[in-house]
Amino acid sequence: MPCEILIKTDVHSGGIIGYEHPNPEKDMAGVSKKGYFGSIFDEPKVHRGFKEGLPYFCAARIVDATVDEVNAMIASSFSEKRINQSWKRRIEFSTVNNNIIIDGWRISVTTTNPGFSNLAGITREMVENYLIKWNGVVHSVVTNEVQFDIAIYEDALNDPGAIQSWGFWGVIPTDVSFSEILYVEETGVHTIEADYSLSSFSSEQVQKRIKVRDGVVVSDVSGVIVFTITRTNVFHWFQQEVKKVLEIPIYLRQFRISEANVDTIISTGTQILVDHYWDAEQTEFRGQVEYRVLDVTLAQVENIIINRLDEDL
């Protein structure tokens, strides 16, 4: 079964040609540009959208592939998932070295898809605020890599670990006194006592925060709570917070075709004229839309795809 993929022209809502957002980052991440891939669907598609035709979109009909087969080609040739995906920064954490005795770690954070120009690369400025929130400290910085030191729990008041951090508790744990009752090196399980009796925390707030971080409350009596938590859970929530903030679109689309190829589709594609109506009963005529569709093979599509990661941007 063939499939069809929409391809953006340079005309936007209101007939604006070549629209650019005044904020460059928002323009890259949020504005559909000429040559970008849009919706892809297996034929036959019963209803064509009013703005899926000219002047906003043209289309390529891939005669020898389904949607799944197109995306399988993307996976095989580019190690990605979809032909119409955005270029999102992808974060990876790895261990440089560690000291299990104190459960202290040196971690490297990098981007796995920085692109030829390192546009999606990691910088110190991107991650340092989040490291500070979790009581991490930057150790070194090189292109697209930040190494930092972090401990799960520290006794020293001037050098606390992640369990005592703003990131773990959601707020700075002012007037909370921490002590470690037990630490099992092999499993990474920490048993912590936290005296919050002089703080503004309520018992409900403290228990909720511990459970949110996948800890287990052992007891909670007279403003002193005892709980267990693993290093795995602490690292999980720290990494999730960093990824949530940094794994964002760099460009709205990772893959595109050239503007010249868009012009070819518009000039040589098959013309399809469709009547559109405002209502389901088709009593209020909305207008006639022209669609331009060019038949191509999957090999032809693969040959003309431009990958943003390979461009000197």
C-alpha cells in the first residue's frame, strides 16, 4: 500500500510568505519551514484537510512503501524514529568514577545528537543551576560535555548530598536536621533520619515528598521522620529533572527536502481539486482546494532527505 506525506511550502497562515518569528530560537523550534515534512498517512485518506493543499502544503505519494516502511528507512539510514520528527536534544549520563564507601560519584553529561555545528551540545550554563539544586559541583567542561561530582548523602553541613538538596525536597530544606542511620554499599540503600520539628514542613508535606521520590517512610513521630531511599531513585529523579528542561526541540523538524524539490512537486505533481464545505451535510460551500501530489519511490525520498544534524548551521 502506498503512503502520502505532506510537505510544507513557504506560505503560512494569512498568506504570509517565508514567515520568521522575531525570536530566533522560537523560529527554529516552532515555525514550519519550506521543505519540512508534515503529516504522513497510509492511503486511502478519506478526508483531506482544507489547509493540507496549496498554497500551504504539497505532497509526495510514496508508491512502494507504507508509513511503517518509511519510518523503518529512517531508523536504518539515520538511527531515528520518524521522518517528521523534531530535532530534540538528547541527554546522556555516564559514570566517570565513583567512591562507593561514601556513595560519591563523578558523572559526565553529554548530548548524543549535538549536530555537526554542536548546536544541541551541552554547556556549563545549561546544567549548572540544576547541579547546584541537587548539591552537585562542576568538575570540568569540554565541548559538549560537563563532568560533575555529586554524593547521595553527605554528613558535612557545608557539603551536603543530593538527599539534603533543594532538588530532592522541592524547596530548600531550611531548619531540617539530617543524619544517616544506615547505608548499605552493595544495594545503595540509605536509611535517613530527618528532624523537621523546627521547620515549616508538616508531616503530610514531608511524607509526600519522600514518596514522590520513591522513598519508603519507616516512621514519623513528633517531627522526626525515618525513611529509606536508594541511590538509583535519587539519580533517576535528578536525571529526569535535567532531561525535562534540556531535552527540547532545537528545530521543529530534523529532516527536510530542499526548496527546489518543493518547487518541483508544485510544478510537476498531479493536480487534485476537492470541494470543501463548512458543515458535515455539505450544504455550506467553503471553497475548492488544489492539492499537488508527486509520485515517488522510497529510494528517491531517501536520496533527497536533508538531515539537520549534518548541516553547518
